[in-house]
Amino acid sequence: MDASVVWKKGLSFTGTAATSGFSLPLGADKKVGGENDGFRPSELILVGLAGCTGMDVISILDKKRQQVTAFEVHAHGERAETDPKRFTSFLVEYVVTGKGIDPDAVERAVELSETKYCTVMATLRSTGPIKRKITIREG
């Protein structure tokens, strides 16, 4: 798997994933000399975490025939105070909305993602603890 960034100007880049071919803007906050015109690279770590586990969980819930009507995954990362301000811990919140959702099915889907399927979670686990929160809503 490969990715690259191409410099546009200042602290602005375009990132491209070789496998999918998709691109996205990367930028920095104005307080550090950027234009505030794209994702921060550290934000993409959290987006990757939420997306990776989210795809696993929704796929598993579909196989378990759960009637999911809405689904969100929120990833929060705590960072060290000093440079390089690495991530020290994570919280992943799963919000599942649906009709008659089985809490055990959701718990199992999250567990499988965490322990077996999610590449990003497996990679980040060595940087700090990853906690979870599951919220199930009827609707």
C-alpha cells in the first residue's frame, strides 16, 4: 500500500492514495503558518481509525441481520503536551440507531473489529489504550 503528498504552497499539500486513487487536501492551522485549507495529518489518523472500525462493524451487523437505520463512529485521541505530541490514548464511540437492535450483536461486532479485523486499531494499539463506548438508539 502506498500514498504520497504533493506540495501546493506554504504548508498546503494534496495527499493521494495509490491503491484507490483518491485525493484529499492537507493543511495546517494559521497559527503555525498554514492556510487552514485541509485535513491535519493527525486528524487523518482518527478518521482512519473511525472509518476502519466503522466499516467492520456495519458489515458484521448487516450479516447479523440487524436493522440499522443510522450509524456513526466518533474517534477521540488524547495527545502528549510536548512535541511530537504523539497520541497517548483513544476513545472510540459507536452510535447505532435501528429497529430492535440486539446489544449483544453490536458488542460482538465491535469486539471482532477490535481484535480481528481493523488494521488501523491493531496498529494504534501499541501507542496507547483504546477504550470504547457503545450507544444504541431505537429508530
